Amino acid sequence: MTKPFRLETKDLAEKLYVELMSRNIVFADNAVKTAVSSENVAKLCFILAETFLHVQDDLNADNLPKDPTFKLGADDIAGWMK
């Protein structure tokens, strides 16, 4: 069983889907035509969104606190003044 997608993945995938499908739809002869499979585009959008968010997480990892349990106290600040 695969892990469920994060909510951010779904939101980004929806935006990508709308953008990609809007570029591939043609209105002609009282019909809507597309050269691509909408299901394949949806799958691709989820893959792209997951990849994008994974790269974003990797880039942000360098900016996260290295010791999240550290509590800044008055003694720590006083030590900076010496």
C-alpha cells in the first residue's frame, strides 16, 4: 500500500492539472477535444507535485533548527554579552 498524499500535494497537483489541461483543450464543432488523456495528465500532476514538494522539503531542511528541543533562556542571552 502506498502512503497517502499530503494535502499540499493535492492542491499543487490541481493547479498543475488546470494549467496543463487548459493548454491542451480545443473547442471545435460543438465539442471539446484534447490530444492527451485527462487521467494520464492527472497522474502526471500528482507525480510532479510530489517531486516538487520533496525537493522543497530537502532545500528547507538546511534552514530548520538543528536541535528543536533547545530552549532559549535568560542565561543563554546573558552569555552573549560577555
